[in-house]
Amino acid sequence: MRRPVADPIVPGQESVWAYPRPPRIERTDLRVTIDFGGVRIVDTTDVVRVLETSHPPVYYLPIADFADGALTPGEGSSFCEFKGAARYLDVRGGDAVATAAGWNYPQPSAGYELLRDRIAIYAQPMDRCTVDGEVAVPQPGGFYGGWVTSWVVGPFKGGPGSFGW
């Protein structure tokens, strides 16, 4: 399958087609919040993002910054050829529970050590996820965990016809 044509960018935007593969990991001071079940479960500026070709950024937040009881062990695991073995966590807020809505790498592969003790959350089941005050939209398709904001342009992997990208 041919690589799609990158959407045009304007000043202040990033193209996911300029992100590398293997993915790059970087610290950022962006403020990230997540609301779920009618309560704020995290509000932090201790953020690491993973940038990979064709994917919007995935934000990894310190497990310690989440509200007490917001994260519990979940069912399942997966493996990333770059980051290593992931475990899933259930996310709780108020009376709501989202099963396997978060994941982390307890023993990340070399080069991805910054992910240890951090978790990424799928935006779809949450009430609201923000990056620097902007509400993030889930990456298309439900499998990948990137968050789309106005300063990131695609097209994004995950939608129909993008499997081979």
C-alpha cells in the first residue's frame, strides 16, 4: 500500500508524517487533564509523549499523579516491537469503570525507559481529555491510543484503509 499524502500544515502545527519510526520519546511541559465518571482523575504537567509516523501523539502520565483508586490492574497484555511488553489497567472515576482503558510498560525496552511508572489512556471512553486546555479527540479506529489536537495533522493511522501504513 502506498503511503498517503500528508495533510498541509500551517505555522504551529506538526505533521504525523514528520514523526520517526521507530518512535521518538520526549518530555513536554504541556498540561494534560482527564475527567472520567464526572471527576478529574489526573491533572499534570509531568508529561512524556511518544511520536510515531502516522500516529497522533500518545501521552504518558505518571501513575502517581492519578487520583487514588483511579487505576487498577486490568486483563490482558500486548507487545510493542519498540517499547516492549505492556500491561492493561482499568480506569475508574466516580461510579464509572472503563476496562483496559490504560496501559503501561513496567519494564520498557532500551531507549524507552522514560515510560516506566507512566500510563497512557485511551481518550474514547473518558468524559474529557485535554492537552493545554484543548479537548483531544481519540485517534481513529479504537486500537491505537493517540490523541488528536488542532496542532497535529494527518492523515492518521487507524481509520478504514490505513492498516498497511
